[in-house]
Amino acid sequence: MSQTMTLDEKLDITLRAFELLEAGDREGYSRLLRTAPMPPYLAKVTKKTMGKEFLIQGGYNLSEAEAEFGSDWLNT
């Protein structure tokens, strides 16, 4: 998961996700949002409050957190 997304790519994903939500597709909205990298600070807080299993099972894109904290950050 080392691919970096541009801000425009992240914005595009967010806008498309909100279109799905407005159309009533909550599952599609949630699934699409998880493809955008979770900000490192949010990944760190989520790991602390919800646990690493939550992040892993949720299928979140953790590429930015891995780039900032190292590839093994979930296990430390």
C-alpha cells in the first residue's frame, strides 16, 4: 500500500461517495470512502480507540499511516 494519492484524487473519491450516499447507497458510500487513504493522525487515534483489528477488518487504506509510521506500525 505505498501508492500516494493526490489531493484531487482524494476529493474525487469523496465527491463520488457523497453522490452514492445521496442516492441512498450507504454501503457503496462507505466502501468507496475506505479506498481513500486514512489520514495518519486519524489512523493512529482509531487504532488506539478501536483497535488494530477494526482497521484491518474494515479494509481501510492505511498507506499514508504506513508511510509516516512505518510498515509495521499496526503491530507496535
